[in-house]
Amino acid sequence: MSTARKIASGDQTPNLRQRAETSRQSVTSILEASPRIAPRLEICAAGRLGEMLAKVWDLRDKLDDETTPENRAILQPMEDYYFRKIDDLETAISFARATSPAGMLAQLAVAASAVDLASNGSNHAICSAAGEQAERCLFSVTAALCTMFGLDRVRFGASRYLSENCDQLAVLAPEVA
């Protein structure tokens, strides 16, 4: 029975609180029925690095809001610092292995940025480095998904494109740890 039908079976019009409670009960019953989908509240190293990356981007955006033509030359070194820090954090995220949803999300964000840079980079070295960065992130997310949810790479086609044999950091994968 769908959530809408459960709510509609009564004579009253469902309000937001009733729908939220019904949804919460549904999620709870699914989680209780499937122990493999237990919520993971901890944040892995990749996720913590992602939090740091978000904070640096926020600082850089605030700096951009404060920049005027008159103070641009004075604030330029700070902007350069933030961009170097962003590059360093993105690189660190790509070398980490995700073991939590937060880490996977951070790595997917870095992979998306790296794919954009790989396809629009100004020279071959930049494109190649960005492609490798995206690849590291995608291998990590694949390993984490397979470990967390018991997925089989071969069964779902990931072994063709994200084979463990090509993963240079497979020794750091969660399933090995």
C-alpha cells in the first residue's frame, strides 16, 4: 500500500506532519528489514576533506564579494592562496578512499570538476592530470558502493569501465581494509 493510500484511507486531509510521520515509518521499516542499508553517520577522511573544501570555497566567495576595482591588487594574493588551497584539497580528496556517503559525495563533486577540466583544459598535461583525478575519485566511489551495499562490479557492468585491475589505489579500497 502506497503512502498516499495509507493517508487517504482516513477521512481527514493529510497535513505535512502526517505525511512526514508516514514517510519516517516507511523508511524505518525498510531499514529494519534490510541490515545492509544501515545508516552511516560517520564521515570518512574524504568527507572531512570535502567539508574543508566547502569552507575554503565559502571564504573565497566572500573575498570575491568584498573585492572592488580599488582593492583588487591588495586582495589578489589572498585569492591566489584560496585557489591553491582548493587545488590541494581536490587532489587530497582524489587520493583518499571514500568509506561514507559524505566521502562519496565529495569525490563525485571533485570528479565532476575534473571531468570538466579534462574536457576543457588548456593543454595536454592539464587535461591528462584532471582525467586521472576524476578516475581516482570514480574508482573510490565504486569501491565504496560495492563494499557498503554488497554490489558486484561484474553483475552491474562496473567491471568493464571501472575494473579493480586498473585501480592504482585499490590497496586502499574499503573492501581491503
